[in-house]
Amino acid sequence: MFYLFLLLIFAFIVSGLKHSDKRLEYWIYAGVIAVYGMAILRMDIKTSERSHMFEYGLLSLLIYEALTERKSNGVYVKTPVLISILGAGTVGLLDECIQYIIPYRVFDIVDIAFNYVASVIGVFISITVSKMKRMLMIW
């Protein structure tokens, strides 16, 4: 799983190098991912919770970006931030509920909390990167 994650990061960076108009945005994202990754690695939590932080943070980020793209194209989306956080967190909640029924799997409320926290962080990262991009484009 770790090597697949590294492959994903590599693909992300290569994709950013190919699009010169979005190069700044990709480098900002790469920096945020590096800081986010180092912070999570230094936290005193289990590996499974660390993976939840990445998985559900990325899921909420993707949902948020899709909703904001829809909104910019004229589709009415009332609160993309709230929808993406609740959507990604609810996927994590469903995942935990499924684990409750499966033998040898553990239902954990702490994991549910991590899923929602990761969802908030994912949306926060997206908003922060877009604001940083706007600030750097002005300069």
C-alpha cells in the first residue's frame, strides 16, 4: 500500500509538470502534501488511523473540487464544503458499519471520528491551496 501511495504522489507530480498553466498549483499541493504527511507520521496514532487521514482527506478533497467545478459551470450547489465533508465522513461511517457485521473486523468509533476530521482537513487543504494560488498570482 505504501508503494502504491508513492506511485500516486509520483503520478501527481509528473501530471503537474506536464501542465505549465497549473504548475504553481501542483507545487503548492505537493508542499501541502509533504507537510501533511510529515505531521501525520509524527503523530502518535496507529498506522490504520494514519491511512484513514489520507484516504478520507483525499476523498473529501475530490468531492469538494468536483462540486466547486459544478458550481462554476452554473449548477446550483448550495454548500460544497459541508456536502463534501459530510459525504466523505459518511462513506467512512458506512465502512465502519460494514466492519461491524464482518467477522474478525473491528468497529471503532475513533475511526469514524478520524474519518470526519480527515474530511475537514481535505477540504481545508483545497481551500488553502486555492487562496495561496490567488495570492501568488497577484504578486
